[in-house]
Amino acid sequence: MSSEQCPSCGGQLAVNQDGWKICHSCGYASPPGVVPAPSLPART
């Protein structure tokens, strides 16, 4: 995985050693395990 964009401000997210995605621009933090759904066709 390369750099990801912050969903809050669009800045660059950094992943710390605990797996949290942190945005240094606005302070957004996403805990580990909360991953965007992979871009696969939805099966209902």
C-alpha cells in the first residue's frame, strides 16, 4: 500500500506502528481494522 488520502481533508495519511492511519494535517485518525471495502463487485 502506498500513501492514502485523508477522507476528512484530503491530506496524506500516515500509518503508525499500531496500524492507525493518522492525518498530520487535520488530526484525523482511523483505528486498525477499519479498512475501506476492496473494489470488487458487490454480491447481494
